[in-house]
Amino acid sequence: MIDVTYLREGLPTRLMRFGLLALILVLLLFPFIEMLSTALKPRSTLYAWPPAWFPAVPAWGNFLAIWSDVPLALYFWNSFVIAGGATALATLVGLPAGYALARFRFPGRQLFLYFIIGTQMFSPVVLLLALFLMLNAMALLNTHVALIVVNAAVALPFTIWMMTAYFSSVPAEIEEAAILDGAGRFRILVDHFLPIAAPGIATAMTFSFVNAWNEFLLALTFLSDAKLRPLTTGIYSFVGRYEIQWHLLLAASLVAIVPVFLGFLLMQRQLVAGLAAGGVK
Amino acid sequence: MAETPGSATRSSGSTDGLADTPSAGSPRARSARAYRRSHDDRAAASAYLAPAFALVAIFICLPIALTLWMSLNEVDQFGRFGGFVGLGHYLALFSDPQFIAAAWRTVIWTVSIVAATTVIALFLAVVLQQKFRGRALVRGLLLLPWATGLVIVSLLWRWMAHPDFGAIGRVVNAIGFPALRVEWLGNPALAFPLMIWVGIWASIPFTTLVLAAGIQSIDTDLYEAATLDGASQWRLFRDITLPQLRPVLAVSILLNVIFVFNSFPIIWVMTEGGPAGATDTLITFLYRKGFRFYDMGAASATSVVVFAILLGFAILHTRIMWRNVLR
């Protein structure tokens, strides 16, 4: 951590700098205050004129209504199944691949690494049409399996990249000693590599999970059954109705943000390190 | 930052890592080589890599190939092929003014969001470099917009842009235009800049955290030496922070370009590219062509154009990553 507070600096410069900081923070956070304020507005005042900044009587009941008027629990569960499934699949497949790329010597290894970094760039947008037709032919449209598999495929390059980086940092002696002891490749992976790579695995899993959790386009395109919707398209489906019930929509949104925000707070350091190393959002 | 993956990656060059270069003469490297010679890993490697390869091949590579083939054929909405048309779809696309307009708009969209985000985030990262009360709180609060998925962000801003009951209108009314009523999203000349702002708003936290991590890894001695020489705050920024941060800046700019270019939810949730396609980028243009109008020819040809642009970014990204991380 750098400490540059000892630098000589005039008071006006300091004031200006922190004033600007405060302005940016207000711009960044103001929407969340508006979100909370709307989420607490009673149905009757939502479209009342003149609009109020804050509800006179907060309607805390909105936060109960979202569980009964909207199948929010179901959306949560669907998001959890999709994001959890995609993360599990990407990790299970990506771990051995990263291990092989970091530790095995074989022709085409360099090429495979290029291939992995390259495919990281391909957002599902360009694949959408073909994926739709393929999933249709495989009878996977309108299933969670489709979203799990495609989200896993999208998350896989970063997972492999991260695993390769971590496994490469394990000293060769550890591996050689284990081999002399007669341990097999798989045993070595489990006993010696997994403990060292644990932070990297956690980071990769967090990214896979959050990306799948926030994913919108694939869910919008591949799921038509309302009962299968995750939070993103579930909350978005409020918009299709005649008059948008913004108070419920934003109350549901607030609740939906909480688990991700808490996860981000917990994983803050790993997330930033992961961003710097692998480059995913 | 010894335990971060960034340094793990960097150190990989000196152990038995990704690039088999340095310390070639050391005893450790010799034993590793001997060990390698005694083990043929080909069979094991293919077993470990096969599932990953299959997943990427089936769900990323195959769709790309299929899209390419679709763009050269007549295809109906059920995926039935009806004859080879060569470059017909591309010719139609490039003579479609809507497509050309969407392409230009994508450039404006990407460049303005990434440029503004980078400048603001750089400022925030430099301020966060200093110790002040509440710094940890500011960092934590930065995570909030980032943790909020783009769909919720876009819905929130759509509500705030409501001409009668939205918060933007209320702010405008409060700062001296009491009777003004604006259809923010009904008018493309207002809707598009507003969505650009939402894009900036959503990109700042991630970019700030990446740049702040980059600044943290700059050698403190550089600052101390320069301070002893009497360098001003601005000189420190221009002569130390900025040049030292260049590789991190390059990665963050490129990643933002890719994310912003690909971004779908902001525009789709706020305007669906409307009114009448006037706020389309290539991505929403593609989506509407394919899944609203079932014009598979135009949609697949647009996909290929977008793919070609992404491929350019990917090559750039690969080269930067290779230089920065694998060295």
C-alpha cells in the first residue's frame, strides 16, 4: 500500500480533489437511494402527482409482497441452479485442463493456450443464432441444462487460464518427490496442487457464478417457460405487463442484489486480483 | 501482493511454468527436464484436456462455424437451409442504412463509454491511492454498482428516466426548470447519450478497482525518490503513475472495449434499440433481426461481422496478455 499523504499539497487542491470524489460518489450512489425510495412506495403513491422523493409512510409490506405476488423465490432458485450448475461444470472440466496445460509437456500446448485466451473474447452474442438452432435440434431449448452448459462453456476459458497460472507456480520438486513416492498424477493433483491453487479456484468460481447469475441474453433467448426464468429475465418480465409495478420490481431487484454484493465484499481482494490477472468482468 | 494470481502468473516464467525460458541451467531446471524426458504426457494430456476441448468445441467453435455457413445460405426461422447465396446477405447488409447507422453508433457507443470511464476511473484510482478516512468505505461502495447486474441497472435507469415520475426529471425540475417535462427515452437524441452515461456508470467500479490494483503494485521507492527531488503531485502522476500503469491501462481499456462493444442489456432493457432502430448498436440490431424479424440472413451476416471485429480484439488481447503475463 502506498502512502503518499506526506506529499506537500495545498489545501485548495485537496478540497477540489475530494469535492470531485464526493460528486462522483453521489452520481454513482444516487440511483440506489432512488431504488430504495421507490421500493418503499405504496402502490397508491407510485404514480401520484407530484412525485415524492421519499414515501411519507414506507410500505415495508412491498418486501413481503414480492415473495407472494411474484415468484421471487422460484427465480432465486432457478438462478441458483443455473449459476451453480455452470460453475460446477466449468470447474470440474477446467481444473484438469489447467493442470495438464501447466504441468504436462505435449505438442500443441502453446497453441491450446492461445486458443483459450482467444475464445475468452467471444461473447455469446455472436453464437446466439447458431446456438438456438443447435439447442433446438438437441431438444434442449427451454431447459436449465442448456443455460448451464452454455454458461459453463463461456466461463471455461477464464477458469482454465486461472488454473494454469496457479498450477504453474507449484514448484517442480514437490511434484517430483511425490512421483518418487509412487503417487499417480491424479493423487498429486488432489494432494499437492489443489491446496495451493485454492484461492485461484475460488476466484474462478466466483467469476463463473456471478457471470451466470447476471446473465440475461441467453436466458431471454433460450427460456420461454415462465417457471424456468432466473432472476434477470424474471424481473425483466415485470416490464411486459400493462402498467409496470416499479415498486415491486425495484424491491425484488434490491433483494436480488444482496447475495452478490455480500459475496463481492467477502471476495473483494480475490476479485480484484483476478481482474488484474485474467481479465474478466 | 504475494498471494495474488497476478504474481503467481508472473512467477510462472521462472519456475517450470508457461514459458519454458529462464533458469535453464539451474539444477532444478535440469532435474525437471530429466523428469519430463522420462514421462511422455501425451496420453495423459489428452485425457485431461478432452472434456474442456469438447465443451468449447461444441458450444463455441461449432456455433461460429454454423453461423458462418448460415450467412452464406438462405435459412428460414426453423433453421432449414434453402440454398447457397454466396455473399448476398452481406451485400444486402452493407446497403442497409439501418445497419450502417448501427455500426457507426456502435463506434460512438464504445469509444465514448471507454474513454470517459477510463478518465474518471483513473482519477478515482489515484485518489484511492492516498490514505484518508473512509477509504475502505469508498472501496466497498464501489462494489455496489458492480454487483448490481446490468439488467437491474438498466431497469433502474429506465424508471429514473420516466418523463412524469422519474428521478432525472425531478432533479431537472429542482435545479431551475420547474415545468420541464422530457421524454428521455422517446427521443433518440436524448436516449442514446443517457444510455452512454449508464454504460459509463456501470463500467466505472470495475475499471477503478483494476487501476487501483495496478497503482498499488507500483514500487513505492519511485515516489519517495521523486518527492525528495521536490516533484509536484502532478509530476508524480505524469512521470511515475502513468508510465508505470501503462500495461494495466492497456488491459483495462481493451477489456472495456470488448465488454462495452458486446453490451446488450442496457440498450435492450431501456429502449430495445428504438424508437424505430434509432438507438441500435450492432448487437441489438443483430438480436432484433434474428429473434423479432426472423431474418436469419441479415442476423447471421451481422454475427459474422461482429465476430470479425471481436477476432481483431482477441488477437490484440492475446498479444497483450502474452507480453504482460507470460513474458
